[in-house]
Amino acid sequence: MSRLKILGQNIAKYRQKKNLSQEKLAELVDLSREYVTRVERGQKNISLKKLFAIADALDVKFCELTNFD
């Protein structure tokens, strides 16, 4: 499985743990819901700046989102 796909799955997992919809997460980090959907599916190459914003919004460490083990 690609690292982008794993990254997306990690984001989705922590988003769901916080009971956030994709739309709400997108609103919190000033992105579109479609963008968040593509990131979670591993279809979008996300910038570090946006990834840091997502980690902050989900209240998780950056390294938790980028854990590829």
C-alpha cells in the first residue's frame, strides 16, 4: 500500500475518533471537503503546512499521522 494511502487512512481514523465529518475537518483547516476526501483516499499529495494544520485540528502529533508501520 502506498504511503499516501496509509497517510489518508491515518487521517480518517483520527478524524473519526474525534467524531468529525470530513466537512467539519475541512472547515477547521480551511480546505474543501473534496480535498479532504481525496487526501483520505490517498489521491492527493498534501503539503506539510496542510498536514500540520490537520494534525492540530485533530489534536494528534504529526508523527501519528505519518506512522507508516
